[in-house]
Amino acid sequence: MTHFRYLTIHPSPSAQVRQILAYNVIGTPGLSMCYQHTQVARKIEGIADPYFISLKRGDQTVGTCCFCFRRVSAAGDWTPAFYIRYFAFLDQFKRMPRAHRVGQRTSALRQEIAMLLETDTWARSSGGYFHYAYVDPRNVRSVRLCRAFGFEQVRRYSTFIFTRFTLRSDARPESLQGHDALADMKQRLACFYADYTMFSTENLFRDGQYFVLRNSKGEVVAGVQATPDCWQVRSLPGRYGKFLLSLVSHLPSLNRVMGHRYAFLALEGIYHAAGCEADLQRLIEALLARYQVHSAITVADEDSALTRTLKTLDLGVVQKIMKNAGGDVICKFVNVPETVPAVIRTRPAYISATDVT
């Protein structure tokens, strides 16, 4: 593995890295929801093959991100890829005036980052691979930084927020268990997402939280991974986002679905049999009741069959308010055949709700 002067690479996060991630505020003030993760420790432990990249000043870690190695679908094959998440800095380094950031050290650091992205730093693949991440296009600073290091926007995704004020359902979801049942579901998902790129089972079938709904014949008609999560919300979008959040938090009926403490289910690996879209809605309603939360989040490529299906469901009141929520899928391709970026640019991408949230 390549050695660096300014960057360090470790397979697990240090105590300082954990602290940065625990206090990191995500979002673009005024333009999107701003929030903190409350489940950082659990999520970190769930990453199968991580590389934590840290930037230090003396003995202090001032910035970090995580490169998650996985193999994803692309161009009819499984391609090595790194999903990049948890890009975070200490507050004082986020706000440092530009005049203090330029100079020889900054130039050398940029060279190291470029080397990290463009060479076989990882010693994981004899062939090519690609990096990918999700970015809010309204965050101009992040977009410019990504472009400077050779990332390109390849797809766009939409966020869907499913809410219910009253938790009730007559459906009986089944937690999928057993080798044969899991193998069958994996085959169903492989067919369901056959035309997608970046599909991976990395975040599926965990902790007995993949649920299915069966019809009277015992056939699976709908399925989804439902992972409980929680954010500490700092502000809502708009000029008066903090005021609106405070107002909502003091109204019991609205606080159920959106408040300072936002509990929800992250939904991915969504499946439904042909003509069974209504069963998917019944399954989600049943899972909200099972976990006693009033909200669920999922994400999907804007130009995909899944998005078209989700738009036919009764998602609830919050989805009507949170219009245009979503982001860009960005990639940096490293020594891959041209068929890989060509297919990724033109086919819908599988977006993991666990990654996004």
C-alpha cells in the first residue's frame, strides 16, 4: 500500500475520527435539512471492508473520510468500486479563511489526494475500478472540490419520504430467514435490478431486517430491507428553517413525523412482483407499525422503474412538502474499459438508502 506524508489509512476509525463523525453536521444551510447522525458507531461497524482516510495536524485528526470497498454491477459484470462517505472536518478547519489554506502544504496535500484516487493505493485490484459518491448539487463548495479531483456527475436520484400519522396495518410481514429463502430473494433482486448499475447486496439481509410479504399461496409479492435510524435535526430547508423546526417540534401531531429527533426506517433492496405495487405500500405501512416510527426514507434513480413505482404510492404529507429532494451520483473512473462508464451514464443506478442516510 502507498505511504503518504499528510494522509493516513487505517481499516478502523480512531477515537478522534469517531468523535469528528459523531459531531459532524450534514446538509447545506438554508437549502436542505441540516442534521447529525446518532447511529455513527453502529453504522461504522456495519461497513464490510472500510479504509478510513485521516488528515492530521500534529497529533490531532482534523478531517476524515471513508472509502468502502465493494463489487458492484456494471456493464454486465461485477466491477471493483469504492463508495466514499463520511467526508468531514473539524468546524474550525471548515471555516478557515481561504488565505490560510493556500500554499505549498495545500499543493502537496492535493497531490496526495490525487495519488490516493488515481493509483493502485489499495493493492486490491489488478485491473481498473471506480470511485463513487452522492453529493448535493446545491452545495457549491463540495461540487467544485469533487470536479477538481476528476469526479463527474453520472446520474441523479430522488428521495422519497413515506409517512403515516397513524400506525396501523393488517399486513403480516415476515423476517426472511434460512438459506433457501435468502437465496430465492437474492435471485429475485438480481432479476429486479438486472438493468441497473452499482447494485450490491452489501447493505441487505442484515440483522433479520429484510422483510417480505406473501400472498395467500405463500408467494413473495413484496420485500424490503428496513433499517431503523435516527437523526438529530438542526434546521429545515428555507430561510426560516430553524424557526419552522422549533414550531413543528412543539406540535405533537407534526412532531411524530418531523422534529428535532427524527426517527425513521431506511428502506432499500425494494422488490415487488409484477402488478403488486399495492402490496409494497402495505408492507411499508406494516413495518412502520412494527417499529413504531412514523417515517421511512428510500432513494431511487430519477429515471428508473422504481421511481415510477414509488410515485404511484400514497407516500404521505411530508413528501408533498419536501419537493426536489435528492442529489447527484458522481464517479471517478480509474483504468476501466470504456464500456463501464458508458453503461453507468446511461442506465439507472441502484442507490443504497443505508449509504445515503
